[in-house]
Amino acid sequence: GGSRDMAGEILKFGAMIVDALREYEHPVYIYLPPHGELRGGSWVVVDPTINEEKMSMYADPDSRGGILEPAGIIEVKFRDKDQIAVMHRLDAQLQLLDGELEGVAGIDDEAAASIKEQIAARENELKGVYTQVATEFADLHDKTGRMKAKGVIKQAVPWKRSREFFFYLAQRRILEDDFITKVKKADSSMDSNTAVALLKSMFSGDYEDNKAVIEFFTSNATELDSKINEIKKAAVAARIEALRKELGEL
């Protein structure tokens, strides 16, 4: 961000990319390579929710993704006062000092001041450890396991098998999208989700297995064409019946 991005019209071109992706009618795959990171405004521009029907995101297990980096999340979600509160809840030495301070508070000001200094020293000693642990915890939220659990990526794909994976995924999407298009053309009342549900009902294997889905399409082409014809006949019959009722009401 900043004046340089404003001068370079980064926001303008980012908005143009979003608009183009929103109306794009072909599959779009976003892949985060090993040690790659997708952050902030860059994520917004390629977020699959822009066009959920056509866009999907995948990531190598060693990549990271999230709006803020771990250090930024800590500054927002786990500030110094929050860390200190956790220290006093978990650390036995601080709990002991808190008890001693409570016992001399209002009675011995010199002793209370000494205990406060010990508490501050202990807090400062623990701060580095707590910040490190919190940063590691925040980093876990940016890994592929958590991204998949939150639904922001579809699958973790290791770099070594990414070429093979996308080769079969592209083949599968071509066949799948062709079937969906034919179904929607045969019956305009059906949407993509309905067409996919129909396809899943005809497929008995793992629908996430690209190779298996490709094999299903190639070995059941005749059956799939027959199903599309059935849908078309049913849709035409329904339209004829609707016109007949409409004619009877005139």
C-alpha cells in the first residue's frame, strides 16, 4: 500500500482483475508453490469466492496463506497485556509473586515495590518465549491443513506431483463442464449444482479422484448421453404441460 501503489494504480488494476474473474466462464486454478505466501490485497484479487463455480485454490504443504503474517496477527490478537495476563495465569513463579504482593499491599510499600520489580523482571524474561510460541501458533493457521479446514483451499498438492495433478484435473474439468453445459441446455431450470449432484448420483467411486472421474466419463459416455436426452424429454414434456394448462385457462 501507500503512495507508490496509488501512483501505479494497483487498486485500479486489482479491481479490473476481480471483475474479469467474476465473469470468466472457464476453470481458473490458483496454486501456492513451496515457501510461497499469499497475503493481504493479493489474496483478495484471486480469492475463489469471486467465482466459486470456476475458481479453485490449491497449495503446497510448505506454502502459507492469510491476510496478515503471523507477527501481524500477534500484534492484533495477542498484545502485550494479553500475554502478561496469560503469564500470570500459567507461570508458577509469577503466581507466587502475585500472592506475596497481595499479602504486603498497603502494609509494606518498600516490599511491594521490590516484588513489583521482580514481577516486571519475570514478565520481561518470559516475553520472548511467549511471543515465539504465539507466533508459531499463528503460523499454524496459515498452513495448508488449516486453510483446507477453513475451506479457503480445496486441496494440499505437493510440488513434486503438482504437474500430474493439474494435468488430470484439467481433463476432468473439461469433461465435467461439458456435461454440466449439456444438462443446463437440456433443462434451463437446472443449475450447475443440480447437474453436479446428478453426476455424483451416477458415480459410485471417490468423486475427488480425478483419474476415476475421467475413467467414468470415458467408459460411460453412452449412458451419460442417454441421461441428458431423458432430461431434455422431461423438460420438453413439462413445458408442453405448462402451455396446455395455460391454454386451458384462456
